[in-house]
Amino acid sequence: MRHIHVIGIGAGDPEHLTLQAVKAVRGTDVFFLLDKGATTADLLRLRRDVLDAHLPDPSAHRVVSVRDPERDRRADGAAYPAAVDDWRARRAEVCAELIRGELSENGVGGFLVWGDPALYDSTLAVLDEVLARGAVEFTYDVVPGVSSVSALVARHRTGLTRVGRPVQITTGRLLAGGFPEGVDDVVVMLDGQQAFRQLYASAEAEGLEVYWGAYLGTPDEILVSGPLARVGPEIERVRAEARERKGWIMDTYLLRRRPGAAGS
């Protein structure tokens, strides 16, 4: 029976890999890399850097790279779930062909997943869809990784939670609907539209602190923190400059209400 490791490789630093992840990497025969194209070639290179750092003999393992299907990023509102489903279905076709065509019947394959595979990543859902289609049989396990959330708060030397208070992890798409009710600490991921901009111009921003980070764990890492009303425009500026320079950006941030602020 074929077996697949779904390996969390952290936010970008090869030293983010856990001992369990290193063991899984060294026990993998074929690594499957989904290439998003020339604009994000850095992401492919970083995955190869991870392998070079942790494989005693990289030549003893195969790396198969294929183009990742494009997702319709214009879809919004009611059309968004259907666009994601369509993208995952096409990704499942690609992954099924990789596993069936590139992995021997008793081989071990591996997908290297940014951060933690259990947090805002589609790999597990895609593999479940592949199995449901019945085109190829395999088992798989999941190796947790250092998420961008953990890396963010560690680099800012702060905690994710405060005593007796919940924390919520959400997306920029949902934050655009307003700051969540009943929580004072909100981690925002996948915010391509920079939803924080509507907050720093509002009265609510006076009570908010922000801890923002981009390219966490890489040589290009950028960190900004402070009162949202003051540093919000700076984040918008450095984010735009970085995206223009590199052609892509991965960032996340923690919004925190100060004690006594309105809404806390």
C-alpha cells in the first residue's frame, strides 16, 4: 500500500521542522511539490532548501514538481465557496495522477505544507477527495508544524492569549465584516485585501494594537507592531513595497484590544 506523509514545514525557516517532521522527511521516497509559477518561485526554492537542510543524501530521494491549478481569486461572496470547491477538485486530479504515476505501490510520498497542515491548508481535504474518488489507494498521516501564527507571536515576543480571554483565528474576508464580537485578541490570516485598513481609520482603532509579520522565518522577514491607528499606514506601505519587489507576499497579524478599550 502506498503511504503519504503530509509534513508541516513551518513558516519558512528550515529550523522550524520538528524532530518528527525531520524523521518523516528522511523516510520519504518521493516529494510532491505544487509549483505556483515564476512569480512565487521563491516558495519552491524554500521547500528545496528544507530538503537540502535535512536530507543526508538528497540524491537518494526524488522530487516531482507540477504546476498547481489556478484558483479564481476574483470570486467573492456567494461565489467564493464554489470557486474553492472547483479549485480543490482540479487539485485532487493533479495529486491523484502524481501518486498513481510517480509512487510505487509500496512507496512513501510526501507533501511539504507551509506552517501546520491542520490550519488553513487544503492538502488534507484534497487527499480525502482523491481517496473518495477511488482512482488510487493509499494511507496517509499528518505531521504538525510550526504555524505562521506561532511564528508571528514568537517573533514579536508576545503571547497568543491573555489570562481568561479567548483568541479567535479568522480570515481577512471575514474581518471585513467587522471586528468579531466577544473577543479581544484576533489573529487574521489570508488577508489579501488588507481588511485592517477599514479599522485603522475608525474610532475603534484607538483601542487596538497590531502585531504584523510577513515572510516569517525567511531572510525577507518584516515585522511591524504598535497602535493600529499609528502603524496601520506603515504596514500598508511596507506591504505594498514588499509585494511589488518580490511579486508575492505571505503575511499574518494579531489584533489586540487594550484593556479598557471600547468593545473589550
